[in-house]
Amino acid sequence: MTTSSKEVGEQLKSYDPQTAEQVKADFDAGKTLPTDKDHDVNVMAKRFEAMGLPSSTFEKICKDAGL
């Protein structure tokens, strides 16, 4: 089963990403410190899958990052 980019966009309508400034402020305030799970490729793959995103996209991200 493949998911088109249009379908992915429809699934993520409620997604409201933070700006870089918001992310930095939260990080500086200690609100979003990464955990070991955030660095585990298998955990992140499951999170990606739970969002309904194609595993091929996650695999490409990992490959591009050298993981």
C-alpha cells in the first residue's frame, strides 16, 4: 500500500510545527531535551509509522543522515 503525498498532506492537516525560534526557546528552557529513545532509529521508525507516513520516506531520511 502506498500513500501519495496528497494523502499524507490530508492526514497532517492538524500538524502545526513550531518555528525555529520556538524550538530554540523550548530547548534552552530545558523543555525538549532529547532522550535516548529520540536517538534510537527503531523507536523513531515506529513513531514515524504511527504518524501514517511511508516507511520508505523514513528510510531515505536515515540514509541521507548516514544512519
